[in-house]
Amino acid sequence: HRSLWGLLFTITVQNIAFPAMAAALSLGLDAPLTILLARVRIRAGKLDEAIELLEPLTKARDDLAVAALGWTATAELARGRSNRPLRAARRAVALDPNDPVAVYALAATLTRIGDDEAGGWVERARKLAPDAPSPDTIARAR
């Protein structure tokens, strides 16, 4: 697994990375690779594909479910939705209140819908991911 992981992380050209990861998944590799593949699909704007990949992983109550829920919320937010990313992000934060992706997605979703809780979550997201663009900026960009 190590050499495959190293190869996948060093590939930067998306049209090479996606087929390589898809091939690895077809060999039955694990959930972290599925999450990585879903992230590649999100970056490519293939949001439905990403959500479909992540959905089976969201059923558990472990770290992988937290990651899958956080990225599902991110993909749903990018689709312009509000209820689905809110549900996914809240579930992820309930499992791990310090997961940066989940907190970020929750902050952006709450900002988008104009919820009074947004400010506190935006500050929390900034602390957990200080180099990321502000979630309130992302939420308003859509």
C-alpha cells in the first residue's frame, strides 16, 4: 500500500490521478482512498460522483465517517444546497467537534442561510484552519 499511496499523493495532474485512484478502488483498497478520490471529484466539479462515493462511509460513527460527512457537506454546499450540507456538517461535528472540514462546512452553510449561529462557527473554523479562505466569504460567493 505504501508505494501506491506515495504515487497517488505525488500525482498532481487530475486526469492522471482520477484513473489511478479509480483503479486502486477497483482492487478493493480502503476508505481513506475513497475519501481522497471523492475530494478529487469535488475539485473537478463532479459533485454527484463525490457524494455517491462518500455516502456509504457516512453510515458509521468513526473518524472516516466524520471525514466523509465533512466532504459530503462541502460537495452539497458547492451544489448550492442548504439543508443537506447543514445535516451532514452537523452530524460530523457531533462526532468530532474539532474536525476542520466539518466545522468549515457548517460555518459556510450557516452563513449562507443567515443563521445567527454563523458568527461563532466562522470564528471556530478560522481557528481550526487559519490558512483557508474565510467560510463567510465562500458562502457568499455562490
